Amino acid sequence: MINGRESAGATHPADTPRPAAVIRLLDALAGLLAAGSVLVGVLLLIAALAAPAVLDAAGLGPADGPGWGRVIAQLAVGLAGEVVVSLRGKWAAPVRVAADLTVICSAVAVISWVWWS
């Protein structure tokens, strides 16, 4: 806006249509699962590094922690999900939905493998 007038070619948030409620819901769920996966992955990494020494020093015997495969899987899915979350705003609705569903399904699969197998 220049001197009370709009400049040519200016874009406003009102110019871009707001995504449908279902897409916003999928965006929120994918973002939550991606961020949570990164957080849990970091906590698992700390546990994998600290558990053997801490538990042995506490007299609870030897421990090996959660295992490197679980740590790497949790971190990889979380970081990949964060990349998708950061890039998806520019994508068309069908691609955005597919990306969100991929993040959600990947996170659920890794969570079920890491915690319940």
C-alpha cells in the first residue's frame, strides 16, 4: 500500500483461499505427529546414550537402552515429517492431503513398531 493506494500485483492473505477444514485438520495432525516424533527420537537418543552408564551406576545391572534401530527410525520419520510440514503450504490440495496422510501413516507405523513390538 503506497499513499493509501494498493500497489499493482500486491498479494494479501485474503487473496489466497483458506484450505478446507479437513485439510487443516490433517495439517495439524501431521504437524503434531512429526514434532512429537522428533521429540521422542531425541529422548530415545539420550536414553540410548545414557541408559547403560546410569543404570549400571545405580546398581540396576547392565542395560543397552532402546536400541539404535528404534532411535534412528523415530528420528528419521520425525525429521522427514518436519520437512513435509514446512514445504506443504505451497502445494495443491490433493498433494497436500497425500503428504499429510503419508506423514501420519509413517508416524503411526514407527510408533507402533518402536513402542509395541
